[in-house]
Amino acid sequence: MKRIITFGTFDVFHVGHVNILERAAELGNYLIVGVSSDNLNYSKKGRYPVYSQDARCKIINSLKFVSEVFIEESLELKKEYILQYQADVLVMGDDWLGRFDWVKDVCEVIYLPRTPSISTTEIIEVVKSLK
């Protein structure tokens, strides 16, 4: 069995999220998704997600190609998560290109292209402008 792991906030879920998770799942036969905790998202982006970590986990867990979901508490624990979940491959979006090469001693690392012209931040800004 080839185990794939990926991480993300997955706030304001959109087709770009579906695309990258679906492509990640195609690389193996067991997809594990680490969903950034509310506090981790705040430390990364300076704002809390629109949807709570529990709601975001429920959304990700509902996808037929996702095998397992957990809360990611820290970016620095990537290697520990990879080892804990016995992942063979780490998949990240290419906006992180090279940033996780430091885990290549425990698994393969693949950076997938993001879906063009869509991002959670842009969606949030558009919605804010409608008020």
C-alpha cells in the first residue's frame, strides 16, 4: 500500500482544494490529510479561518478519496506526522516548492501545481467587497 500525506487549511472549500486532493490520492491508495488547526492558521496568516477546524475536518473527511484526517498543530512537526502516519509520499502545492525538501530523508516529496485563478484568500476578499 502506498500512503500519501498532505496538509492544508482547506478554508472556504473550493474546486482547487478538490483538484489537489484528488491528484494527491491518485499517487497512492491511502490519502491522509492534515488540516491546519485554527491556531496554526492564525500563526501562518494572521487571521483565523472562516470555518472552524472541526468543520474543515468534516468537509475533508467527507471526500471519497480521503482515507484519514487529523489536525495539524505545527508546521515544525511535518516529519513527525509523516513518520506517525507511515506516509511514503508528502504532497504539497507548488506554492511551497522546495520548502519541504528537508523531509526527503523519510519520504518522497512531490509538489503539485495549484489550480490557476482560484484561492481562498481571493474568495474571502471578493465576499468582503460585496458587503
